[in-house]
Amino acid sequence: MYFTMKVCYNGATMSEIYFDNSSTTKPSKAVLEVVEKTMTEDYGNPSSMHKKGMDAEAYLKNARRAIADTLKADPSEIYFTSGGTESNNWALIGTALANQRQGRKILTTQMEHPAVAEPCAFLEKLGFEVGKIPVDENGTLDLETLEKMLTDDVILVSTMYVNNEIGAVVPVEKVAKMVHSACPHAFYHVDAIQAYGKYRIRPARVGIDMLSVSGHKLHGPKGTGFLYVKNGVKMNPLIYGGGQNGGMRSGTENVPGIAGLGIAAREAYTDFDAKIDHLYDLKEHMIKGLMSIDDVVVHGMPGREGAPHIVNASFLGVGSEVLLHTLESHDIYVSAGSACSTHKRSGSPTLTAIHAPQEEMASSVRFSFCENNTVEEVDETIRVLREELPRLRRYRAH
Amino acid sequence: MYHTYLIKYGEIGIKGNNRHVFEDALVKRIKEALTPVDGEFNITKERGRIYVHCEGDWDPDETVEALQHVFGIVGICPVEVCPADSYESLRDGMLAYVKNEHPGSDETFKVKVRRPNKDFPMKSPDVEAELGHDILENFPAMTVDVHHPQILFDVEIRDVAYIYSKIIPGPGGMPVGTNGRAMLCLSGGIDSPVAGYMIAKRGVTIDAVYFHAPPYTSERARQKVVDLARIVSRYSGPIRLHVVNFTDIQLYIYDQCPHEELTIIMRRYMMRIAEHFAKEDNDLGIITGESIGQVASQTMQSLLCTNAVCTLPVYRPLIGFDKEEIVRISKKIGTFETSILPYEDCCTIFVAKHPVTRPILSVIERSETHLTEKIDQMVEEAISTTETILVQ
């Protein structure tokens, strides 16, 4: 059989190594508990007049406050959504539609996730003009070009904070300043789906008008997320109905999900500095290990310039998916490209934007960590790579 | 609404003394096809006709769709059933039928009556004339055209009378289970599910074999093949699917044999393993989706080389088809959308830039002698670790 049981150096078997935390994370215990409680005991509809409704509403309030605290924002600025994709769609389409009389130009970057790129394509069909800010080979945003792109008719600028594929970081504070000084009427939206929980974000102070966050990237439940909307931002709802969330996002609230999200947000910023240091240690250790293997190219920004939890590397001569399944046979889970787009054969948007050569694109794999990962897991992964790569490189189409 | 469908079957009507075997098989297949459909169905067989009587809360569209998956059915006719005790009953049934089925029609029509029940007091031509007269009187916009009618009303007077004017086409063919069984080589592409469909259409029960090559092919590619087998099984009935792990054999061939011969040699081993399972499953042949010249491994020379390892006949129902013709069938039977999902299959992963297109059998056989050391053991290993699943 091809698959063999994974045995460590000491002969003991090791449990799974999950290095795909940028795709999704394992929900924490406290999250599980609150989700269960809101499904078994406090299952009321928060809009109901009776006590059951009040009990359920309390979870929403607590979650809203917990999240607002992490951003030093007002609770009224937090809107719960079904996740990052909805937050991004709403921020882009809702703001564009509400402000089209001011202008019809939107700026975004060349390396956005489809959850931003596709709503932009939709707005283009509606007649909006979308400009894409270029990035260099590390994923660094070209601020000089941005300066020139910031014309009077720009109503909305949307950038990611941390790139989901290579962990490149956008200097959101600089971008915010540039946007607001050049275009006083424009709003700045940040897709912080890979950044929230990894960076301390102060939207009001920095000049971020809208911020998208997804719950399941930070040990929260899937199908949860929020959009921070600074008070005073003019935007339309996307979802109409019973008028929940002040009419901005109708539909009975996902109480278990939101309660879980609130807990996850609070946990993400507990022992924050220690966690981030640990993630950078893992990253550094991983990169060191990778550099000791032949023909490996690591993408993204070096050291603390890049995000703490993402390492993207190309293993020349090996197809990404083949390497992924090989690691899988050792119970090591990683991503090939962006998980949301593995079914498409088209190249990854980020690697295309940073002009990675075809050979690097076809062989790129993403390792993404969470605070529960260990240095031993990194060592084991490097060991497996060293063991498997020679064979994988021997058998190839030619 | 009609509570009965008349099932028309073509070829099986001419099978002489075996006729009841085919009819019984068809009734059985119809029962199986209708099991998941809402409602209750009573299937009766009388003198060269099969009727499906529907009771309870049933959905006509769902029922017809299920019947369209049963090989052996040529046409499905929604019929009005009325008592055959007098002309008046017949007339009332006919007028109700026209009103429901052809409301506001100004088309031309003809009435055709058959009268196996000779106790009915009027002769067929007289019934035709009278019914025509009554339709004209009640639906003045309609006119008679006995040569090229737009609507042909068929009336059959038996113990009761059946009236119908529409024939919904069925898939044709013969009921599955009346023609033995065969082993389908299923790859996950467009062709092989169509090949399986076509052989099943001739009444053959299908078993299948799939070769997967982890980590070069993914779990999703395997799932895709299971999904394809499930779509085909809606026509063919349950499919026994053997999933063979082929990686080691493939890598060994890669190491030992000329690279441009890899695909041919690989396919020869696939055929050998397919034949092993075919014999185990009492199959009478092997089915592939090959078509002459489609790819390097399907030239006449290549087919000769892969064919040479089999003792069972290899059926290739698509052999003379162009790709577009195959695509058309795969869209019709519903496998196309699944077939084009972009997962790597094991035939393409190590494919050479210039594979041999005119392999010579003796040369290939000589190359295979390089495998003698380990190959038998590897084939045995692949067979013993094969996973068999029942897809339905």
C-alpha cells in the first residue's frame, strides 16, 4: 500500500497536524459550550417579548460588546453577518449603491480574495469603475500608484489587511490616511478576515470605515462573522425583511453562532502578545526548515513584516495537490492555493498578482498556524517533507 | 388528471417464447424505479400491455421521470380509463379527456379504435365515427383529418376502455437483467459512463472497476467516480464498484519501462485486473468507453495491444462515435456535469509528451518482461486491497 502509518522518530504515533488554520479553525471549548447552551436552554428568538427572548437577546448584547471592545469601537457599530463573504459583499455593494451620486469609482488591490474581487466585478457590470492597485513580488502594495489613482470620483477603497495566500500585510494606516486626505468623501473598507485576532486593530483611530471579519477563522463557528461600520457611513442594506439590526441586516439572528463568535473574539485577544510571539516562532522555525530543503521558494514578506501565521512555499517539480495528498497520508493538513478556489483550475489570484512563475504557482502550498500548533509539529512536517520530496520529484510527467 | 399510464414496449414484444421473461423483468424494473416516488403504484400486465395505476398523492412529473429511466420502455401514455359497458360511458370518458388534455384546441384529429373485447356491442369503425361526431359537436373548433391528424386519439376497448393521445418517449432498449452482466471500466471522464449506459440499455447488469492513484489522484476524484456510478445506476440498477489502488503498479512501470509506453502498459495491467474482477463477478465481458483515435492509447494499434491481455470479450459501444456525439448522450443521461469536474485521473498524471501511437505488441510484451520481478505480487496486492462498494 502506498499509505503508511505515520511513525515519529521515537516510534510513537503522532496525532493529526492541522496546518490549515487560514482555511478554518477548530472551534474552542468555550465556543462549543456556549453554542450548545444556546441551542438547548436559551433557544429563544431575541425579538420575542417574553423572557426566553430576553435571555437570547442578552447573548447578542454580550457578543456585540465583547467584539466592540476588541476594536475600541461602539457596540452599535457591529453588525452580525453570515461570515466574511457576506461582510465583504455588503460593505462593497451596500456602500457603492448608497453613494453613487458622489461618484462611481472604486479602488481595490490586485491580490484580493474572490469575496472582494467578485462583488467588484458585479459592481463593474452595474456601471461602476473598478481600479486595481498593483503589488510587487512580495505582495507589497504600490503606494505611489495608489496616490495617482486617488481621484475625486473615488467613493470607496477596499483592501485586505493580511493576504490569505502568502500572508503579505497591507499598511492599512498609511492607506487610510492617503484615502481620507485625497478623497474626503471616500470610505475605506478593510477585509480583515485573516488579520483580526492577529493584529490589534483600532478602526476609528486608524481611519478604517468598514472592517470585515469571519468567525470560523478564529476558533468560532462557521456561518458567523461581522461587519464593523463606523457610525455615519452611508450604506444600503443587502438583506431586507423583519428589520432586525436596525433594519440594516434583517433575519432572526443566529444566536448560537453569534454567542460563539463573541467568545472567540474575546479569546483571540486574551494573552495576545504571547500568542503572536509563538506564531512568529512557528513561522520562523518553519521557514528555516524549508530553506534547508533544495528547490523551495518561500513567498511573502520576511519575518515580522508578514503575518504571523501564514507560510507559503513552492516545492519546485512537485504538483501542489500531489504534495497536499502526500502530507494528508501522514495526517498533515495544508492548503494548495486558496481553499475556497481549489475546484478551479485557474491560477491563484495572489500568486498571479505577484507574478510568480508558472512553475512556482503549480507547486505552491500554504501552511497556516494557530496558537495551538507546536514547534514539534513543524519539525515533524519538515521531516516528512524531506522523506517524501525525493520520491515525488522522481516521478513526474515529462 | 390521469391515474393510469400505458407502458409501450417495442422489441421485447417480439421475443417469442421468452416474451414473458422480458415482460416480467420490465415489470420488476418499473416497480424498482417507482419505489422512491411519492404515491402508490399498482402495475398490471395484461395481453401485451403493461399499465401503471397510480393511487394516493402522486406527482405525474416525478412518476414519468422515473419511468423514463427504465430501459425497455418505448413510450409512456397517460390514459383516461372509463367503463366499457356502453357507448355512453365511452363518449363521456372521451369528452372529459378532450376537455382536460386539449382545452381550447382548434387542431385536426382522428379517432382510432381497437376492440379486443368483442362483447362490446358496436364495431370499431362505428365507434370511431360516433366518437368523431360527438367530439365535433362538443368542440366545434376542432376538425377531422383522417390522413394527417394533429391529434390521434387512441381508444382501446378491453374490460374497461383506455383513451390516450400522447406518447411520452421512454429510453428504449431492453429491461436490465435480461442479458447477463459485464464489467465497466469507469474512469471519471465523459466516455465511460456513457459506455456503461449504452450496454445497460441492452439489458445488461453493470459491475464497475475504478483505478485510483493516491496521492496523485484525490479522494474527490474517487468520490466523483462514485457519483457517476450513482447516476448510471438510476438506469442500470445497483452497481458493484471495485476501487483499485493502482499507485504502486504505476510507479513501478514508470521505473522499469520506456516512458512513452507507460500509458499502454498501464492500461494492459488495468485490463488484467478488470478481467480478474469480471470473472469473480460472473461477468460475460468488459466494457470500455474507447473510441478509435480519440487519444494515443485508443489508436487501432493501441487497442490491439490492450485487447491482447483479455480473454473475455471487450465491448466498446462508443468505438465509432465522435466526441460531440458522446457529449450529447452524456448530457442527456445527466453525467456530463459531473464528468467535467476538474480532478486529475490516473491515466493522465504521468503521461509522456510523445506517447507511442503505433505500439507493436511484441515490443510492448518485451518491455513488460522488465516487470517480472515484482509485478505479479503487486497485482495481487492491488487485488487484495481493493475496496468494493455497492452504488445505488
